[in-house]
Amino acid sequence: MKILILKLNATGDVVRTTPLLRCFEAEITWITARHNLVLLDRLAGNLRSVGWEDREAVRGEDYDLVINLEDEAELGAFVKSVRHKQLFGAYLNGSNQLSYTEDSRRWFDMSLISVYGKQRADALKFQNRQTYQELIFQGLGFKFSGEKYVLPEPVYTNLLGDVALAPVAGAVWPMKNWAFYEELKKEHLNDVRNHRCLVGGDSLPMHLALGTNTRCVSLFTCTSPWEIYDYGSQTKIVSPLLGDFFYQRGFDSRATTAITMGEVLDATIRQLNKADSALMNSRDDMNVRAA
């Protein structure tokens, strides 16, 4: 069986799609943005990762299943040109309009290409309580059971501390940038030893923490907290103004200040205490086995 996956953009979204690799015993080709290749390269023996710029290298092949999780016309046209038996996701229809398959509607009904239009799609997204993985897995006929991310082996760095901060979410979502990161950094990173908790928004570092079983405190100011599966290591802090700024890409300072410093500090301390407790339990288990 040969499968083609197209998931290019938002590196965090690429990472949270990797549990799909655990579902298929097949030859998988994954087309992604060039800067994401480092995350996918040699992840599995049955996986070939290809940059979007090199897509012609795979166009002439035959696929049993194509999974297109992007909602852009150029990718929809590419999918149309690829020989395949089954398609899941977005494609360019006979009228050269972006559409999506019936089995993928759980996800794409809430997307920019929703048949309901953006306003209704955002409302559906706000009402949704299933994680991204549950939505995609169900559409493909699987049951999501907490399958973990597939990540490359980490490279050693000397950046260590109790708490890691991920204060920048990028230009697309400026309201993800909580206003008090600098204050938190100044007050609580003076005795840096080893990162045991990540404090940040809904972004790539959050997904890397989830994928490496690192405890994290994640702030949701304008995107869905319910789409994120917590893997038992995450504390979510949801803005009380989430509904006012849900999936808005502009900037309003009220969105970045609605979550208080005290909430984040308390949640971080609780996560550090849990990390300490887990470490002590692990040491006790090792002592018991040694005895």
C-alpha cells in the first residue's frame, strides 16, 4: 500500500499530524514545507519526506490513498493531478473550486474552505470538543487512543532551567503573545537548573513539549484549547475572553492581558511539583528494582 500525505504549513500542525504514522503499515510519502523536513527526515523506515518544491518527484507515482490536510488551491490542484484510488481531505473539484471529501468534513467543516462559510465554521470550531487527532483519525476510520507524536531524537543543547518560556507565536497570531512573559521571566528564572516545564502559547514549542512528555502550561487566547490532546502532561489556561477573539488574526491588547500573572504562576508551580513527584516515584521504583 502506498500513501501520500500533504501537510506543509504551521510546523506545530505538522508535528501533531505525526501520530498518523503509527496507523499505517505502508509506504508513506509526506510532502511538507522545506523547513519542516528536518522534523520528518528518517522518522521511520517506511517514510519518505519531500519538500513542496520537489513535488514533481512524486507526481508520476500511483497511490492507494492521498491525505491532503491543506486548504490551498495550489495543493488541491496538485492532488487532482496525482493518480490515486482514494482521497481524504481537500481537492480541486470540476469547477476548479476547493472542496473536501465527505469523510474529512469533521475537520474541514471548521476550516477556511468550509461549505458553511467562515462565520459558521468558526462557530462550529468554538463548539467542537474533539481533538485534532480524534477528528482526523475518525475520518480515516481509526480510533484515536492517545497515539504519541513521532519526533526525531533531540540534539543536546546547554540551554537548561526549571522553566522554559516560549513567548513568541509568530506574526500570524499576534494575540497569542501573552503580555506578561517578560515579567514571569524576570521573577522566576533566577535559579535555572533544568527545564521541567514549558510555559507558552498554542505553538510549536507546546507541541514539542507534548511530544517529549515535558510538563507544560499552555495559554489559549484566540485558538481552540479543545483541539489539543494533553497527553497527561499539560495544563491549559483558557482566556476568559476566548469567545471575543476566537480565530481573529489581528491584535487587541485585551486578548493578551486577559489571563493573569497569578493564574500562570500557580499553574507553573503545580506542574513543577508534579514533575518533582514523578521524579521521586521513578527513583523509588529504581531502588525497589535494585533491591
